[in-house]
Amino acid sequence: MRKDLMKLFLELNIKEDDVIKKIEGIRKSQPSRKVRSSGKNVSGFYPSKKMGVTIQFESRTLELAAIYEKEFDSNVIEYYDQPETFPIRYQNKGRNTGHYYTPDFFVIEKEWIGYEEWKTEKELSNLILKYPGRYSIDEAGAFRCPPAEEYAKACGLSFRIRTSSEIDWTLQRNIRFLEDYLIGDETVSSTRRNLIINVIAEKPGISLERLLNMKLDFGADDIYHLLAQNEIYADIKDSLITDFDKFSIFLNKESSNAFYNMASANVKDALKVSTLNIYPLQPLLWSSEPCTILSISESSISIMNGEQEVKIPHALFEKLYQEGTIKPLNHSNNESTTSEEVIDIILSASPKSLEEANLKYNILQSHWNGISLDELKVSTRTFRDWVKKYKDAQSKFGNGFVGLINKRNNQGNRERKLSPEIIELMDKYIKEKYENPRSSNLNSIYKRFYQEGIDRGWTPPSNVTFWQSSKKRSIHVQTEKRKGPKSAYDTEKFYFEIQTTTPRHGDFPYQICHLDHTELDIELICSDTHQNLGRPWLSLLIDAYSRRVLAFYLTFDPPSYRSCMMVLRECVKRNSRLPKMLVVDGGKEFHSVYFDTLLAKYNVTKAQRPGAKPKFGSVCERMFGTTNTEFIHNLLGNTQIMKKVREVTKKFNPKNNAIWTFESLHEMMDEWCYQIYDQQIHSTLGTSPRNFYENRLYKTGKREHTFVRYDELFEIMTLPSTPKQKAKIQPGRGVRINNIYYWGDMLDHPELEGQSVFVRYDPFNMSIAYAYVNKYWIKLRSENFMIFENRTEKEIQIATIEIRKRMKNTGNAIEITGKIIANFLNSAESKEVLQIQHLKDKAARLSVKVTDWVDRSNNNTPKSKESHLSIVSEENIISSKKQEEMDTKKFVTYEEF
């Protein structure tokens, strides 16, 4: 155990060996559970520099905020997510209840050690009513969990509940903005440092906007570095950095305090309970549960919920009352109800009724001011009627105007003329017969209802009445019951985040990015054989703030960890950056060990959006739709027509009209993502994504100290490993990876024989692998190198499956080795099995070669639009397809290009 922790335990009087062993066990154990994403929360993990491991969070707006608070709080020494599960016991509504409970964190602070649970105030308010024996509120207004506190106390530890109200979102956003500078060790040159300090000294309290616009010999990165290193000062709890014109900068904290002490502040008096018009024995509704006020003391209010008494401090009661969580059950106080009734009468009146009431009121006022009724053209009897109504409303509501509003909207018999039995039967048929997975026609349901009504001797209503009754039901509920939750997703209540948290698209580029895949609506052919290869998959990495496409990856293989690795490679190759937070869905390709390890290595926070909720990934979903509608659907061979497959004839089948090859589509996709879309006006931004991106980087900093070098080490880090991540070095054979032996001269040392080393392999070239030996990654070659060269992992998998199938059919049980796989790949039979996959992989490799050539020759700048169109235009492809022989003078092959 660390010496500083032992010293801390002594300071906190923790001397018992059992308590120390308990703490040490929690520190060494893995998280007791894996967090999940439900319908409205975004879960994930945060790569903690302080802890050196990834920390799980179950909510982006709660646990992740708690993680940032602990990560950059010097008072917190260590913290662990999802610590041990322990039993708690309590009474709930007269019954003894017990179950296992997992807190969110175990925290070691300088003055406190124990378990910590985070919940929203709204959730805790409901839990107090539901489980009064488990949760309570103390006299200070703090939420408590007595059963968990008892367990922690028995272990010599502490337990506390933290709520969403404790989160300072201004501080949170500023910490996340400065995170790159807080964890970095970059320094600012003395020249730029002195220049910035001199400017601030001359103009204390200068706004960040003005400082950036001075266009002196320093940039935004220099300012944020000095701010993170406390060489200049700003109150990051007071205002947001992104409010550049309001964010004031000083030389030090003392200067800031003196500046603000000169300004006057308006302090509003706090709301007193006496103004809420509450009294003992008053019935209330607390989260739709009926309660009663027992007594009101100077410090708290006692509320009876069933047989349980809950004491709430005045401040918390006021807050719940203002939020509407607590409401009066009836209105016995005239002063508090008059205004509400008056408002209801006015809101329910039609515009014509209000116009008439205004006219009557003006006539009354005119007569009382001395104008005769003859001049006003109103009879005496009518005038007396208006005066009576005015005075009656004045005495009843305290407002005479509402008495002048006519009650035509309440005239007539508005009660339903159908008998309660018929209404009950009609509702039963709608709920049970119509709203079910059978999705029966409403007309057929009405006929069955009508017949049953006749059989019972009733007179059933018309089908129009039956139809109107069904339309009074919730469309979302009906769709969900008839077609399922996915079909009902569009009619689901939109989730409005009314509290101030972090922006869902971030404050600067690369802060939040989205990664997702889709199958494009186009059929492709082989450039050599013109054989149909099917539809390709597109992976997109999009910056949520600027809507820029940071990288794309095109492949024929369904989404896998390979697609994720390659799109991140492309992002670093083009931008030398990786996202701060990467938002993904629940697909298994996003949750492999290789993918998570890569993100943790480069300090990328992974956030998982809820499944089957595409609105959470609207940035990617919209780009997929834009790509299809504005680009893919304008090409020959697109599959739009296949949405109505019964109307498709052989002549118009996309498979027969396909002319685009993978290589040519890749070239045009490069042009579309990085040039066309990047420079056209985006409706949400009001400018192009490129301009929006560049303008924001000028203010928020380029953060060059976070750049990732695209070198051999990065390429190795993006390669996958085996499930065990290690392989044993066998004398004379090397290491075995995926049934294939790999060898390198560095392995020919006696001291290495029998050791297990970390290994990685290239999924696009199975002839090469890497092993971590003596603190270096060394390159290994496979057995049967010439056969496995440029063979992809997908081909090897297909071959292995085919071999196992053949062995099963023949009844042979032989261990599959690299030699068996190599012989199979070299045989004539394998060509039939692997032909399509080989053509797909070949096309993908060629497209990668083209991209690499363009990057090297143009310094990471894509070729111009004209040069692309001259090589892979649709007209050239059509003319080449009609030619019986390829004209090498007119066409440039991709190898030559």
C-alpha cells in the first residue's frame, strides 16, 4: 500500500487491520458490475489520468460530472467506480426488506473515506415516498440512506448521497474546456508569456474576446496554457470561457476580488414558507402521492405519507413546491385560488367572447365617467344586467371583468349520450382487440364490436363514433402496442433537457464526435471481372460541433472492430487528432477489447448512446441521409428502386445496371466528404462546416500538444490482438496467433523461450504480426509467408469455417494448423469459396493505395475536383463498360495512378 495512504489512515484514526484490509480489497478489485445504457442515459468510460485506469459512468449528466469533479479536485486522492456490492436491510411499509446494493464510487479523500451514491433530486424525492425506510432527509436538508450508512459504519467507513444540485455546470464546462491544458506539460515561451501578462496588467479584467482580437504575437493556446498553469487568473466558477465577451481575465485572484468588490450586486430575498399559504392538516400531492401536512416548525415541515412521517427543511420544501413536485390537493384559500380561476376563465374564452367582454367593460367605464346610456346606445335593462354580473364576479373572484365574459362554451348538454356499458365495451375492444400485435383493421374490429352489442340487446354507436373514440387514445401508445417500440419511436415524447448542463455537441471541435456505420444504397462491380460484389459499408467519424467529416472508411465487410480501427487511423492521418469523447451505439464492434484499449491509450472518453434511439446519434444519421440523397442516389446502380421490389423488372434491377467499382466510388466519396460537403452551406450552422470549424479553432485553440503522430507505433496500436493478448514463445516455432506460427530472429534467444509476450497482427495482411519483446515491438513473419501475404483475416476465417465444415462431414477431428489453412488457400477448391471475398479485399487494398499516394503527393490535401472527375467520372465508366477491350491510352489504371 502507498505510504501516503498509510499516513492518511493514521490521520483519520483508521488503525484496525480489518478496515485497512477492506480498503485494500476494494482498491485491488475490479468493478463489481458493468454499467449499461437505458432509454435516456448515455453510459461509457472515462480514461482517468489520476487513477491510470478507465472509470465507468452510467449517466453523462450525473456520474460523468462526478468523475470530472474528482479527477481535478486535489482533495480527492483516489476514487473507484462500481465498488463491491453489499447487503442492506430496512423496513418498507411495515415489511422487512433486504437486497444487495452497489454504490457508484468508493472515494478516498484527505478528510473522508467511504462509499458515494449519485442521484438526481427528482429521483430521490420519488424514492423517499416509495421507500421511506431506505431514504430520508435530515434536519439540514441532506438526503440520507440509513441502511447503507449502517453497513459502512460497521466496516469503519462512511457513506453519503450526492445530488445533481451539487454540480456546478459552469465549472464543469470550463474544466472540460481546459482539460487538454490541465493534463499537458507544455510551456509557453517567455516572449509570449510576458506579452500576455503585460497586456492584462495594463487592462485588468480584459475580456477573452478582446484579448484574442488584439492579433498580437500570441494565440488562444498560449492564453489557455497560462490559465491552466495559474500564471494568470479567471474565476471559472463565475462565467463560461466560451462566453468570450463576458469571460474576464486578471493577473491574480486578489486583483479579481478587488475588481468585483467595486461593483454592486443585487441580492434578492429568499422565498419564505409563509408566502406559500400552507397550514397544518392541509392535503398535498407529492409526486402524485396524497400526503398531509402534520405540523410546521421553525426549521422543518412534517408530512405524513400513509403511516410514515417525513420531515423536510423549509428550503427543500420551497424548492419542491416551486418545481411542482409538491402541490396543494385542494384550494381552500381564496387568495391563492382566485387568480388561477380567473386565468382559467380567460384562457377558455374564445376570441369573440373576449372582444364582447372588452366592449362591455369599456361601456361600463364610459358611463361611470359621465357618458349617458343614450350616447352609448345601450338600454337601461341591459346595462343593469352587465353591472350585476360585474359586481357578482367582483365579490366571488375579486375581478369583475370575468363576469362580462359570456358562457357560450359551457352551454348545451355535453354529457355522452351512450350508456356506460356500451362505452366500457367500446374501450375494451379498442384496447384489447385493436391495440395488439395482430394490427387488425379498425373496421373489422368495429364489426365484431357491433355484433356483440346487438347480441346483448344494445344499440351500438356508428363506426364514426367508434373511430373517434380510438383517435382519443395516444398515437404513441397505439403504435407501440401494434407495431412495437421501434415503430413508435418517431411519436415518442421528445426528451427536453431543461437543466443547464454541458452542450450536447460540445464547446469546440473534437470535444464530442460520433462514429457509426451504414450500408450504402448502391451496387458495385469488380474492376477486373465486372462481377457484382454487392453493396459497400460506409463508416463515418463526424465532429458534432462543426458537423465536419473527420474520416470515412469504405469496405465490403459488415461493421467490425476492423472498421473502427481503420476510421480512427484515417482520422489521425488527416487531422493528427483523436476525439476527446467518442459517441457510439451498442454494436459489438464498438465494445471489443482492442477498440477500448486504443481509446484508453489516447485518452478518449467513450460514451454509449441508448440502443434503438437514433435521435441520440442524429449527427451521423443526418449525414448518412444526406450522403445517400445528394450523392449516392444520383449514381447508376443505386438501390432506391428496390424499396418496391415487386415493381422492379430485370432491365431496371440495380445489379444489372451497376457500373461503379469500389476504387472509383472511394475516389468520389473522398471528394464528396472532404471537398463538396465540407464547403457547402449547412442549414444548422449557417455557414460551411469547414468555415465553422476554422473560426472556432481560432478562439478555442488548436491544442497542438494533443496531436497524435501517425507513425509505426500508432499503426501497431491500431492492430488487434488475441483474446488473451499474449502468446507463448515456443522454441524453434515462434508465437502462435490464430492457428498460424510467426517467427522473427529476435525470438531466437534462450532466455525468451517459454515466455508469454504481447502480440498483435495485421487483419489486412496475415503474413505479418508483431510481438513486444524487451520493451520493443518487433516484426514477425508467418509460416508459409508467400501464401498468407496480403490475405485478410476475413479470408482466413472463411477458410477455417470451410475446413471445419468439411472435417465434420467426413468425421475427421484434426487440429487446424497454419499448414492446413495454407494448403486449403492454395488449392483449387478454395478459389470458388474465397473468390468473392478475395475480389472485395483486393478492391479495398487498391483504394487504400490510391489514398496513400494522394496524401503523400499533395501533403494531405485531396486532389482537385477536376482531376477526380477526369479519372473516375460516370461517363468514363459507362464508355469503358461498352468497350470490348480496355483502351490503355484513354484509361489510367489505379496501379499507375
